[in-house]
Amino acid sequence: MNLKQLLRDFADLLFPRCCESCDRVLQGNEGTICTRCRISLPRVGSIGIHSESLQFKFVNLPEVVSTHSFLLFTKRSKVQKLLHALKYKGNKEVGILLGQMFGQELKASGHLPEAEIILSIPLHPKKRKQRGYNQSDLLAEGFSTATNIPWSGAMLERVKYTATQTGKSKIERRENVQGVFAVKQGFHPKSVVLIDDVLTTGATLEECVRTLLATGCKQFHILTIALAQH
């Protein structure tokens, strides 16, 4: 055992690392989510919701050729706890790990999108400064690691600061994000993956698609770590 591992084991003894999902003490080389939770977190497919069903959220955008969500999001659930840790507790490892898990399972299922690049959904610079990072960047990074599809967090930018989408109706959400995105000059991919944390009404992702369509992009794959159920 080398010195680095010895020090890590000693630190874990004094300050045990716990799973961000269930609070169980992590064992050995387990990451921020324990093995038990990685296996048992509720997959969207387990309740009969598949890509074809999710496509209806983007029925007015035929350029969206596939939509996949990974986990089922409900209030006071383990999935909500994980996303809270990612967005508000500074646990970046959660984002990278969830992205990797999603990529690995999508690849194993044979439904991995064929695209030139993965784009994360950008935060406004003010919100990014407050949080210190963009959680969607971490999801994209993890997904890219698992699938070898390159990713970028710099091609798409949020140019207008908006209020949170939480608590808004579908129409209000759509109005809230109109015109908030812009594409960097010189960016002309034909097929992209858009990745975000939670799919609710799809208003934010829909606005991203419409913005990218104006640049000549022809095909979109929508990925979200979670699907909101109310």
C-alpha cells in the first residue's frame, strides 16, 4: 500500500465519506454514489416510459430524432437528493458519475446517439459565477468519457438572465426562455446531442433546438439525467 492510499484510508477513518443518495458510509473505492444505489436508482425505462413516449414533448420539432431520460425524478427521492447535491452542495463528482452511468447504460442498450458533438445547456454567466460551475458541463463530461463523443460547454451561450422555471406552467416556461440562447460564430455541426439535468416540459431544450436550427444544424438528440414526475 502506497503512502497516498494510506493517507486516504486514514482520512476515511476519521471523516467517513457517505453516499450522496442514501448516506451509507462508502466502502473501498466506491465513488460518491454507493454500489447499492447505482443499481437501485429508479430507471425511467422501468416504469414503461421509453424514447418514443418522450418524443411527444418535442412533437413540433421533427429535427429532434431521439429523446432519452435516465432516472425517474420525484420529490423527496434519492434522485432529487443527488441532483440537489450536484447543483447546490458543490458535489461535482455526482454530475460526472451520473453522466458516465447514463452513457454506459445507453451504450449497452444499443441506443447511443450518433452525433458530432455533445452540448451542455448553458447557465447565464451571473448564475454560473454564483454556483462556480455549470452542472450540465459535468454531465456532458461524464457522458463523453463513457461514449467517446466529444463535448463542448462553449458553443452555446445564455445571453439573457431569467427567473427559475420552477413553479411555472408549460406556457410560462416557454415564454420565460424565449430568445435566451445564442450560438458562437463559426459553429456549424449537423448533428448534436443536447444534455441537461431534468426534463419537465422540455421548454428550455426546445428553445436550444430552435436557436441551433438557425445555424443550419439538422438533427438533435435530447438527453436528460432525470425525468420529472409529479
